[in-house]
Amino acid sequence: MGSKGAGLLVVVGSGETSPTMVTLHRELVASLGGDPTAVLVETPYGFQENADEVTAKARRYFAVNVGLQVRVAPGLRRPADTEAVDLAQGIAAVRAADWVFTGPGSPSYAARQWSASPVGAALRDRLRRGGITVVSSAAACTLGRFTLPVYEIYKVGMDPAWLEGIDLMAELGLVAAVIPHFDNREGGTHDTRYCFVGERRLRALEAQLPGEAVILGIDEHTAAVFDLGTGTLSVRGHGGVTLRRAGSSHSLGPGTVLTLDELCRLAAGQLGAPAAPVAPATAAPVEAEGRRDSLRMTAQACEERFDRAEAALDARAMAAAALDLEEAIAAWSDDVLESDELGQARTVLRSLIVRLGAAAVEGMSDPHQRLAPVVEPVLALRARLREQGEYRLADALRDALGEGGVEVRDRRDGTTWLVRESRSRPGRPGTEP
């Protein structure tokens, strides 16, 4: 590996195979130069029935979006149960690769498999030897001395407790627990921050940590890039990195760069939080990938655009909003999401398509303008009939218009009419001159 990307540990809070991380992945791979060797470690999701599908999606994402051909490290789906020869091949692949990626799945499964096999040691060795190691989502939970068993706590109801981690953070001088999805908001009515455990359970977990330990939180669609070669941490993406200890937190926003020594002192409470993010002069703009919305945000924005376009009777803009959402869903299709964002976005898209169909059936033009050439002459005839005392015929004309959806209102200052629409549009229950 030489000096290519020496000792880079990239910890991603979520969205590791989404459009939000493409720019960062490209920069990392470009820093390696030439034709880097890249391997995928399947352990965190190796127990899943759809493991082949998860692997295929990840490999396709990096090939299409990053231009990186990734092969699978053999024998590492269940390393604790793999025969010695096959396991040795997988470990050799991890040690020799320029770039290694591991991510979604179960934190407790990954921690258990890696602690009972040489995989954890091989990942630690990479930080000393060099190369780029990208660890995200579930796998990120294993990086500290303590691992958060999120599924057992959040889904099964296990009392909050830590598991043993593989402790890569010790190479950075930190006694830590790493928590991705730190700013999660999927719960809506209930607290799903801190990788779905929420504040109440996080406080119970904190009470079990030794005094010197710190929680390292990584927000969604955010990466903490630890460069052991330069001894720095830089924060990239949508959100930030949080150092939390005994309920007290320091947040490092996007673009923050500080030394690992400053990080350790900050974790120990010996250094004030940086006043503002400071990006190195030679770095690419850190907001390049940070401006890329999450799929949830994109779906919400497209639906709001659709609503405004429908209220303005702008069918072209309605179609554009639906097409933009479809394009976003396609771009995110290879993301190994650990949430239901993709399903929610598809639900929104189907709703927009249904509403487009209704608009096509009922028309988008202003009904008053469309019907005025017919209604106005009828009302003029009705007015003459009323002047001549032919009220029975005048009422018959009014009733006929009513049967067609046109409501006639006689007032002291004249007659007005409006269209009773069968479909209610936002802000337009009817039309009146």
C-alpha cells in the first residue's frame, strides 16, 4: 500500500451507499491513485438471507458512482465459524487491500464474530499499516471498546447494556463507544436519536461507562475522517460529530478540522469546543456532498412542489416534481438503507402519480374561464326572462345550470355564479368571478 491514503479511518453515520456520500468516496479513492485494490467485508449482514443482494448493491454502487471495482473478502460472512484456510484468505485480503469497506447489518453480530476471530485484529492492524478503511452504520457501532446492541434494545426490549467492541478507537487514544445515526428523527412521536435508543436509554447506558469513556456520535449522512498520517479529524457531510460524556456534549459541525490530540483533550474535558468549523485551504469544498438531501427530505420537498403546482394549475410543474422524485429514488436504489426511507419515498411518488391521473381526467384549466362562454349567455337570457316576469322559466335555467355543477347566486347587486368542483384542490374549493 505504501503511503497511499496512509492510515485513514472513515466512520460514516449512515447513507454510506447513497448519493450524499459519492463526492467523499470519490475523493478518498482518488487519493489512493492508480488502480487500488478494494475489498468488502460482509460480516455485519452475513447472517441475513438477503446477504447476496446487499453485497451486489454495494458493489454496484461503488462501481457505478465511484468507479471502484470491489471484490468480496472470502470467508468473512461468519468468520468465527469459517475453516482456517478460508478465514486466512479473507484476513489476507483485508490486510493487503488499499481500501476496505464494511457497514450495514447487526452491531452485536459483527462484534461477536470479529471478537471471536482475527478480523478485529486485522482491521486494527490496517490503521497502523496504512490504507483506507471505511466503516459505517452497524459496523461503526463496533469500533469502540463498547458496542451498542441496538436491535436487542430497540426491537427486542433488552435492558440497556453494552457489548464488547473491537476497540479501533484505542488507536486514536480514545476510550469510546461509537454511535451512528446519532441525529435520527424517524420516530416522529417518540425519541429515536442516538441510533434509535433515545435519551432515556442513552442515559442508562452512559451510567455503565467508566469515567474516562466518551460517546462518539456520528450524525446521519455524515462522515468522521480520522487521518492517522496527519493526526487529524475532519467532519464531512450533512451533520456533525458529537463528543458526549456524562450527559455533556461538544458538537463538531460540518467542515470542522482538528488534531487527534485536540480531540482526545476535548473528550477528556480539557479543551473548549472549537469556535467554528475550520476547513483546510487545500481541501475540496466540504459542502459539496452536504448539500445533497437525504431521500426523506427530497421526497418532502418534491411533494411540497407538487402541492404548489397543483394549486397554481400548473400541470407541467406537477409532472416535473414527480419526475424529480422518481429520479431521486433511482439514485438511492443501491443504498443499503437501514430505515424505511426508500419505501416512504415510493409511497409519496405513487400518491403524486394518482393525483396526476385525477388532474388528467378532470382537467387543469380554470373551470370559470372554461365555462364562461356557455354560462354567461344563459344567465343573460335568464335575466331577460326575470324582467319579463317569466320566473318559472328563469328558475328552470338556474336549476339546469345547478345540475351541471354551476351554482347561481342572486344578490341585490346582481347575479354571480361559481363552479362546484368534484375534486378539491389545495386552496381552491370553488371558483367565483
